[in-house]
Amino acid sequence: MIEGKKRSTAIFLLILIFLSASSAMASKKLRRLHPCKNLVLYFHDILYNGKNAANATSAIVGAPSWGNRTILAGQNHFGDMVVFDDPITLDNNLRSNPVGRAQGFYFYDKKEIFTAWVGFSFVLNTTDYKGTINFAGADPLMNKTRDISVVGGTGDFFMTRGIATLMTDAFEGEVYFRLCVDIKLYECY
Ligand SMILES: *[C@@H]1O[C@H](CO)[C@@H](O)[C@H](O)[C@H]1NC(C)=O
Ligand SMILES: *[C@@H]1O[C@H](CO)[C@@H](O)[C@H](O)[C@H]1NC(C)=O
Ligand SMILES: *[C@@H]1O[C@H](CO)[C@@H](O)[C@H](O)[C@H]1NC(C)=O
Ligand SMILES: *[C@@H]1O[C@H](CO)[C@@H](O)[C@H](O)[C@H]1NC(C)=O
């Protein structure tokens, strides 16, 4: 009698553990499929080139010994590091009212192909959003779309995480480029 009771309690516990594990897995899967927030924004980078000091929003701050800080170096700009404070807009027009600034840096990190590593924050201060979103990751510039990590946030984006897809929307020489950022957040509080 007591043996039977023990066995049924054990089976009951096993079923409970199985149910809670599978429901946790299901909710994880669901969260992965459905972002809790989706934002599409543009930012505009005007790189200093020795002539556009008034207009530039970014500057080369480090260059390899064979380069300089005015013009991006040869060999796919390997070793150049750029700091930026770029306007963010809701559409692809540089002259649209900015909704915030993209602030951070990128450096070119391969001699053989154009590729970079980026780390930056979106600092947003509008009636819709107040707070920051922080991004980091490898940015293989020649690919049409590149996914980087959303590693955190503050304010309206408190402790957020997700994935941002970068797309080069336009570029003019090595002075101006515009990125479209499709931000999908999977953790919102
Ligand atoms: C500022 O940069 C934009 C974009 O490249 C360009 O169209 C404009 O002519 C520039 N203005 C000045 C004063 O350099
Ligand atoms: C910087 O490097 C570029 C190309 O490598 C060169 O054309 C330019 O003259 C250099 N500028 C200075 C100020 O050294
Ligand atoms: C955000 O905007 C408000 C209103 O324009 C301003 O008072 C405030 O200082 C801004 N905050 C930041 C962090 O820029
Ligand atoms: C970028 O594109 C190259 C060639 O098309 C491909 O082999 C590579 O996997 C892509 N990288 C990423 C991170 O998507």
C-alpha cells in the first residue's frame, strides 16, 4: 500500500517536471518567433575628409602606420578606426528632423575584404521613445544585410535584447553613407 503510494507520488512529480520543462521550452520558442518591439530607423554618417569639417559627423581617430587620419587607408581600410555622432531619422532623408543620435565607433578589421566591427548606442529623446539601445557586432559591409546584437538598453528600452539587421541604404564615395537599421527586440520590460 505504502509502496504504491510512493510510486504514484514519484510518477506525479515526474509528470509535473516534464510539463513545466516543456512549457518553458514552448514559451522560449514563442518569444524567439515574435519580437516584442520592432523599430526601423536610419542613420547618416558623413566622414571627415579634410574639406568638410563643418558638415562631418564622424572622424578617423586611428590609422595604421601606413595611413593617416584624413583619408581611409589602403588594403580595405584595415586598421582605421572611426568615431561617429550621427543623426538618426525615421525615413531615408538626411534633412528629416532627427529623432536621436547614433554614437559609437567602427573599425575595419580585415585586409582582404571590406569588413568592420561596430559598437554604438542609439540615444533617443522623442515623445515616442526616451532611452538608449546598445549595439555590437561584426559588420561584413559587402553583405546586403548584416545582423548585429542588441546587447542592452536604458529608459524605454530597459534591459532589452535582440537583433538588429543593418542594410547600407546609400553611399557616396567614401564620405557619406546611410544605414537602415531594422531592430527586433525579443526582451522588453
Ligand atoms: C554636407 O553633406 C551633404 C551630404 O554629403 C552634402 O550634400 C552637402 O553638400 C554638404 N554641405 C557642405 C556645406 O559641405
Ligand atoms: C593621407 O593618405 C592619403 C592616401 O593614403 C593620401 O592621398 C594623402 O595625401 C594623405 N594625407 C596626408 C595629410 O598625409
Ligand atoms: C530630451 O528632450 C527634452 C525636451 O526637449 C530635454 O529637456 C532633455 O534635456 C533631453 N534629454 C536628453 C538626455 O537629451
Ligand atoms: C556575407 O556574404 C558572404 C558571401 O556572399 C557569405 O559567404 C557570408 O556567409 C556572409 N556573411 C554573413 C555574416 O552573412
